Amino acid sequence: MNTKTYQESKLQHTENLRNIIVEAAAKILQDHGPEAVTIRRVAEKMECSTKIIYNLFNNKDGLIKLLYLEGCKILAKNFESVVRQENIEQNLRELCEAYWDFGQNYTNYYKLMFGGAFSEFKPEEESLNATITALQQFITLIAEAIEAGQIIEQDPVLVVHVVWASLHGVIHLHLGGHIENVEAAKALYEKSVTNLIHTYLRN
């Protein structure tokens, strides 16, 4: 039977506690929005001192970073839930639909990750790499389309970034109150998707 050393057990306990605190912060984020995520608010929910939170995460940015990574996992699952289609146009539309759904169903994660909800938080390399990992299914599909000669552009990441920036613009305008009606926002989003597909895909 394998036994753990005291140090291993202590590290595991710390990691478990950190995960529980992140879950508590995620609950606050989803229920009350980014502005409600403070060290004091999380400590109150956990019924512990703020010192414990600071000891585990160093500062608020440490906690926000883990929430950002959690958002990346959720976004990746959204994309992974899309059933692969033989028709690339249909596949692209469904991936774009999954991104819209993420913005609607996980609005506060979206604001944290892409909406500048925490102006003091700047994603570091690990967070940026997690974003690319979340978009990997999108990148793979574009790369395959380029390989098959269906898209003229040779850089799949560039294509994804152009599509992403365009679709983000619609979602961000909607979340910012500039397009108040969700139906109008969705119609504009779908029109943008169609225009982007027609821009890149060869007939």
C-alpha cells in the first residue's frame, strides 16, 4: 500500500482547499457578477479569514487567474460538444453558435476573460495558452480547410483571430448595452458569421 508523506498530504490538502475556494469564487462570479468577486466576499462565503485567501493566492489576481482558467475549460467544453460535420460551413456555424452560447450562458466568465471586467488583471502566458487550447477545435478545423484548399489564407490562427475578433465585437456590444435586444444582437451575430464564412470559404 502506497502511503503519502506529511509534505505530500499537506500539498494535497492545500490544493483541495484552493479548489474549493475557486469554486466559491466562481459561484459568486456567476450569481453576482465580476464586481462582487472580492477577497472579503469570498472569505465570507467560505467562513474564513481573508488571510487564508491571501496565503493561498498571494493576491486577488491569483484568484482571478484561476477563474480565468476555469472559464477556458468551460469554453473548451462548449466547443467539444459540437458534433463534427462533413460540411465545413455547417461545422463553422455550429462552432460560432457554441461561442455565442458561452457568452450568453456564462456571461460573467465572458466579461472576466474577454470584457475587461477586472481592469487590473492582465492574462499571463499560462492564461493566454489556455485560451488558445480552448480555441483548438476551431483552429484545427480551419487548418484542415486550408490543407484541403477550401480557404486561401495560409495561417489558421490568423483566420481564427479575425473571426473571433469580429464575433466578440457583436457580443461585447450586446453585453455593454449598445444592442439591448438579444434578438437583434443574435441576428447581427449570425449575419457576421455568414459574411466571415463567405469571405474565407471558396465557393
